[in-house]
Amino acid sequence: MSIIAIQSPSKYIQGAGIYNDIGKYLSPVATKFVILIDSFILPLIKDKLEQNLAAENIQYLLVEFQGECCHSEIERVMQLAVANQCMAILGIGGGKTIDTAKAVGFYAKYPTVVSPTVASSDAPCSALSVMYSDKGVFDSYLFLPNNPNLVIIDTQLVANAPSRFLAAGIGDALATWFEARACHRSGAKTMSGELSAAAALHLAKHCFDTLMAEGRKAMIAVQNKVVTPAVEKIVEANTYLSGVGFESGGLAAAHAVHNGLTILDDTHKYLHGEKVAYGVITQLILENVSDDELEQILSFCYDIGLPITLAQIGIHCVIEQKMKLVAEEACLESDTMKNMPGNIQPDDVYAALIAANQYGKNFLLRHSQ
Ligand SMILES: [Zn+2]
């Protein structure tokens, strides 16, 4: 018997200026929130947030995020929330803040609201938190029983953030279709624990088509801090289509390569989606896609400002040794390389990592002339 599954947040709300009404959306959830927030976001929205929550008689405890989604941070936020009799959690900020908020919601049994201020990854809609060590090395996926109750995303805030974040979100979303396609071909189980539903595959494909049609336009708009229809479509693709698409469509080589790359200190200042973009190119080489498909993706990444060489994710020297380590790490049993069709081994991944770098270098050479 084959079992399929699809899961998603209970509600997803997106729009420019939606933060002006955030209290209205929060009041049906709870009357007292612990709000986990990125410290650099706090001054930007504090007044608006306080007015809105006061207008809806919502009490809250503000907690500034310490920077890593790790066990010690989850424990710290939980203790504060419980000591202050909070009834729900609201996470505001980037992917790691959101993931921490989701984990706190799970352990404390709180309704969970997440409000990403960047569209830099597909973390907000999913029922998993990516756990890191205190020092930022990928540790494991924490699978949660439920997706967030509510996701609220203000596209004007997204447009005000540095455009590199939107580019990284596009990199993360770019992997969704290729990884879902690989899982579908191999019959691998998805992050939902079952086989992919047709709906998830269609969302993943729609995510890819949206990126190709709107990605370049959206980047130009966000570089100028404005919200255009293309930005709205890309934020939805990066956050919702990719979120539901990856979770119920499955992960494969691109994210396994990302996870492998995180063991190198060189890559730590690069964003999740930037490393995933390199993982996408590596996966396409493992799949031996056509020249046209490879060229389409290299050209897209180049236009968006996503890395296509190892140097662009901080790896400049001792490449062979480092890529051997990355390949071994990417093929760990706990990771998603095993979801690829065929029996991919570390040697195969090593070869693809090296070839991807050369394809990227050749592409850059051709386009610098
Ligand atoms: Zn991702």
C-alpha cells in the first residue's frame, strides 16, 4: 500500500503593509505571547507592534534571539515563556529565529505564529526546525508534529531588507522542484514521512516556473526597496510554494550537499540558500541533465546573484580535500542523498562537486568577456 501525505501551515497571510494590522491576526490565537525577535528588527517595528498588540489587548514578553537555532537557545526561550505564563509564541525575523520559535512552540505545546522579515528560505511554513550546534554547524532536522498555526509575511519588510536575502530565498526555492522530482523518480519518502502527493509536486513545479518568470524582475524591485507584483509572486514562491513543496515533495542531493558544505568554516558567512544553490548545480550534474537545463540554471543563478563556483561560497584553497569531506558528509545515512535515484556514493558526489565548480568557472569566464 502506498501512502501519500501533504502538510502545510493552517493559514498563510502575505501582503505589503500587513504589519499595520498584525494584532488583528494574532488576537484569535492567544492573549499572551512570547515574542522571539531578531535584535536588529526590533527597533524597526517596535512601535507598530506595541500599538497593535495594545489595541487588541494582547500581552507579550519580548525576547531577543541569540543567533543560533540550537538546544540551549530553545531551552532559554522556553524557560522565559513558561515563567511569564505565555500562551503562544510569535517568532519574528530570519530562518533561524523562525525555526527556534517553532521548536519552542512544540516543546511548550504553544500555538505557533511565525512572521519572517526576509524571504531568504522556506523555513517558515514547514513542520521542522534545522538544528545547529552553538557554533553554527548543521546538526540535525527536528521534526515537529505540526506546521505553524499562522504565517504572516509583510512584503514591504521583505523589500526593505538587503536584496541578498531574497536572492538566497530564490536559491533555496530553486532546489524544491529538482529535489521533489528526484524523490518522485526514486519513490523516496518525503519530509512528511510518506510519499509525495501530486499536489506537492505541482506546487514544486509552479514554484520553479514562478522563479524563472519573476525572479529577475523581483530582484530589481527589491534592490530599489519597492514591492511590485513580481516581488509578491517571488515571496510566495520562496516561502509558501517552496515550503510546502519541499516538505511534502521531499529533499535530495541539493540539501545534502548544503549540509555537507556547512562543515567547512569557509562557508559559514554564506546564507543557507546560497549554499543550496551550489547544491542544485551539483545535483543537476549527478542527474546528468542536458546542457540546456544546466545552462538555464547557471544563467539564472548568475543573474540573481547566486553562487555558481566554490570561490563564491568562500572556498578558495585545498579544494580536493575539502570536497572529499563534504561528499562524505552529504552521503551520511541521516541525510537526504539517499533519496536520489540510483545508489549515489561519496565518490559520485565528489566528482559532481568538482565538475560543478568548473562549469561555474567556465560560465563566469564566458560572461566576463
Ligand atoms: Zn532549504
